[in-house]
Amino acid sequence: RCGYVAIVGRPNVGKSTLLNHILGQKLAITSRKPQTTRHTLLGIKTEGPVQAIYVDTPGMHKDNDKALNRYMNRSASAALKDVDVVIFVVDRTRWTEEDQMVLDRVKYVEGPLLVVVNKIDRLEDKAELLPHLKWLAEQLPNAEIVPISAQHGQNLDTLEAQVAKHL
Ligand code: GDP
Ligand code: MG
């Protein structure tokens, strides 16, 4: 079994960190600075009979007037088409205009959608996560929601199992 898995989300939510941790190598450059990933990157993870081709995207930006942003938004949108699974990465509690932009696009994705709530290692109070998860579930009723820490590898086994289910 083999398929494409798109990783989308606004800049800085941890898309490239997630790809690197899944692959166990530093393929994508990660940084606190937005716009570190300017092109779409592919990473292949093979485990037993399952081969997942992850597509890391540049993230969607709100200033569509800049040529570089337009280019990055185009490649992020293109990655949503013709894939088997979409992973929408968001921050643990923070929600921005750019998250909303991505949400408005992934709403129309027909295939399986996984919403990954990243950076849970930074949660000061676990209780603050629950309202966010509930709200996300209301926005995207067909999505599966998986809280993770891409940096520390927390719950990535659950995420990869969810991905494999759809390939
Ligand atoms: P991208 O723009 O979505 O690809 O984000 P990056 O993967 O480049 O990560 C942006 C920043 O968030 C970097 O400084 C990462 O080290 C940090 N980061 C990513 N995942 C986590 C996480 O699970 N926990 C914490 N604390 N920081 C993270
Ligand atoms: Mg990146």
C-alpha cells in the first residue's frame, strides 16, 4: 500500500519538524523564522507493507500580494489535490487569520483529513487544550484530531497509524 500525504498549515506550526521526526532525519529545514520552507518537499517513509509519501508544503500566507507568498500559497494549494490523506497542522491553542485561511480550504477536501494539534509539550495547562480540540471538531466534523509534539515525538505513532489506515 502506497499513497501521498500532504502536510499543510500556516507558517511556523511545525510542519517540517513533523516531517523530519517521521522520517528520522533532517530533510526539511526547520526554523523559528517563517518562510523557511519555500518549495514543496517529498519524504518517503516505508514501514512493512505501507509506504507513505509525505509532502511538506511552504505554508499558506495571508499577504497574497507578494510574489513569493503567492508562489508558496499556490504550491500549498496544489499539494491538496491528488493526495490520499491531508494532515492539517495547527498550534496547540493559538489560532490566527492564516489558520482560518487554511481551514477554509481543507474544509472542502474530500479524502481523509487529520488535524494535528502540535506543540503539546509547551502546554502549561492541559485543560486549555480541550476547548480548542472541541472547537476544531465542530469546524471539521469529518476530521480526526490528533494532538502531538513533533519535536519530542509524542503521539506520532498514533498519527502514523491513522495515516496508514487510509493508504
Ligand atoms: P513550519 O513552518 O510549519 O515548517 O514549522 P517548523 O517545522 O519550521 O517549526 C517552526 C518552529 O516551531 C521551530 O522553531 C520548531 O523547532 C518549533 N517546533 C516545531 N514543532 C514543535 C513542537 O512539537 N514543540 C515545540 N516546543 N516546538 C516545536
Ligand atoms: Mg516548513
